[in-house]
Amino acid sequence: MSRYWSAVVHGLTPYVPGEQPKLDNLVKLNTNEHPYGPSPRALEAIRAATSDALRLYPDPNCDALKAALAKRHGLQPNQIFVGNGSDEVLAHAFVALLKHERPLWFPDITYSFYPVYCGLYGVDHRTIPLADDYSIRVEDYLPQGDDHPGAIIFPNPNAPTGRLMALADVERIVASNPDAVVLIDEAYVDFGGDSAIGLVDRYPNLLVVHTFSKSRSLAGLRVGFAAGHASLIEALERVKNSFNSYPLDRLAIAGAVASVEDEAHFQESCRKVIATREALVAQLAVLGFDVLPSAANFIFARHPQHDGAELAAELRKRAIIVRHFKAPRIDQFLRITVGTDEQCKVLVDALREILGR
């Protein structure tokens, strides 16, 4: 703490990212990274982009990537915004679209960056409790008389729970709030859900945000995008160009375009994660775990007879890292990334030993 800090900094509670430990023979299941690696075509494109051209600034508009994404999703390039990971896209949205006189609504158990952005940008907000089964209740996000939101944001599937809301329910929330932007954060939707991107032409208040970090296995490249009505995208562009006109470098643009164009690799790698997830859920159920329904590349599980923090500590002793949240209502859960089949076997074997099974 310093006397030179601004009042904003004094009041911030920063986001805490997942640990990136450097341990030998580590089984790393704490940050939801894709276990199978990026498209070979993306890696080749990145290598090809490593040239003398790196002395030049990249395309500030990322036209090639916008065109590739627009083609894949049946949109126009002016309906696509790209940024340095979905976190940057979300940050710009908080300033451009989610800050209003009425509070922003989001779940009480959700992506923990949302309240951080509210603190950073001075966004008034209301947290809405999840149901007892940790699902998002559609009715809680529908206007009631004079009680309606300034904007709404939630992940689908939600994080860290992994629970999915049906696309029809997402549409009901969007359609019921025509005067508020509804932002759907779809970081994990490719692992079992239906994207709301197909709805953006119908609803001018809908913004859908995706990342290349999860289903495209490019977390180290830092690429995210938003899809929405051209007027929403213009707002994001205005903020971006008041902050950093060059959010993606040449390597990121090249790799991301190639990843989008390699549909076969994308689909197959997602199928592999889904299959491993279902097998892992079944194995943990045999060990007595309660596992929430997941449509993500992670599961959220607790054991009725064993403390969550103690289980995480015991796993760590065996060089297996999972995520434990010291937060109300979820402090007994472990969020476990779906790794390879081999990594999941190591995890299950370790839990069997810890539980005395």
C-alpha cells in the first residue's frame, strides 16, 4: 500500500487467477485448459507469421479474423469484435454497454471477474442467488414492474458450476429485457451447449462473448471475440480505440484465423473432452461424489463425508492440482478440469487412495 495510490486502487479486490505451479510430474487440473492442444494448422500459421513483418504493427481492425469468424457464424464482419482474450472483451463491455443508472444483474456464484470489473469501473450491480441446485433461474432475470436491470451478464454454462441453461431460456431472458443489454459469456459452450450467437440478428440487445482459450486450446495466445448487433460492436470499438488500438499481435491473428478454419480438429477435440468428462463423472459417482451436471470442460464435485479444502490439499501432496474456492455455498466443492484420459485416471486413483476405497 502506498500513499501514491488512487482511491480506485485502494478500493479494488483484484481477481485471483488459477495457480500456475511449477512442480515436477504435475497433473494440472485447475485452470480449465484444453488437454489436447491447438490445431496443427494454427501452429503452422503462427510459425509462418514469425518473420521480419513483426517489426510492423498488426492490423488494428483484425479484418482477417473478423471475416473468418463472421463466415463461420453466418454474420457480417461489423457484427464481430475481437480482443486480447475474452477477459479484455468483457472489460470493454462493462464500460461500453453494462454501466447504467440501474444496476447490472448477475448470479451470486459465477465468474469472479464480474465483481472485479464492477469495482474497477464503478458499475452498480446486484447479485442474484442461484437456486438450491446451483442453476440460474430464468424467472429471476425477468422484469417485475418497476424492478428491471440496467443490464444482465451471466456465463452459459455457468462457471464455476458448469451448469447449462437451455437456449430457449436464454432467449426468454433476452426477449423479456428489450431495454437492457444481455451479455452471455459462452467461454465453455462448445463442450455441450447451443450458442446464442444464432440469436443476435433477432435481438439488438444481445451480446455473446467467446474465447479461444478453452475449446480451441489457445489460452497462451490470448484471443477472444464478441458477436452482436453492429451498434453494440461499435460501442466496443470506441472503447478499444480509446484504450489500445492494437489488441492482437500478428501471431495471434494468424493462429486464430487458422484455428477457425480447421473445423474438423475443433469438433474432434471437443468430442474427446466431452467423452472424458462423462467417464470421469461416472467414476467419481462410484466414489461417492456429488457432481453437478456439467456442459463445460470441467466438473464441480463434492464429497459428503470429506472436506473440500482437505481433499484439495491431499491431492496437491500427490502433485495433482484442482481448484478450491473459499466462498459461501461452494466451499465444499472442487472444480476439476477435464484432462486427458491418463490424467483423469491418475486423479481417480489418488482419490480412491485418499478415500480409502
